[in-house]
Amino acid sequence: MIKARVHVGLKAGVLDPAGKAVEHSLHALGFAGVRGVRTAKSFELVLEETDAVKARAAVEAMCQQLLANTVIETYRIDLEG
């Protein structure tokens, strides 16, 4: 079995209203030194596959088809096992 972690975030230049809201809230809480917050999401998948090349290809397809909106998001795949 192989565990995959997929980290998805907005591409540079894409506005991040949720990140801006978090930054504003942090400032309101007294964390004035925060300059820029970008939000991201992550997925942890456990695959029955034992071949790392096949596992990466499968997760890549998952990202392209569902996990990431590749028009505005980038993703990184980390495998272990």
C-alpha cells in the first residue's frame, strides 16, 4: 500500500479572498506582522497500489480530473510507502 499526500493551492496571481479574510482576522487579533496569507487544501489517499510509478500516475489523474482545478490551482504529490 502507498500513501499519497496531495497539496493543492492557488496559482500565483490568483486572488485568494479566504486568505485575505484570514490575514485581516489575524491583524484584528494582534498579529500585525503577518503579510500575506494563502489558503490551500490537502488530501491524504491510501492506495492499494504497490508500484510507486503507477501510484503517482493514478494520483496525477485524480488531480487532473477532480482534486485540483488546474486552471487556477497547482498541486504537489508526495508518496510514501
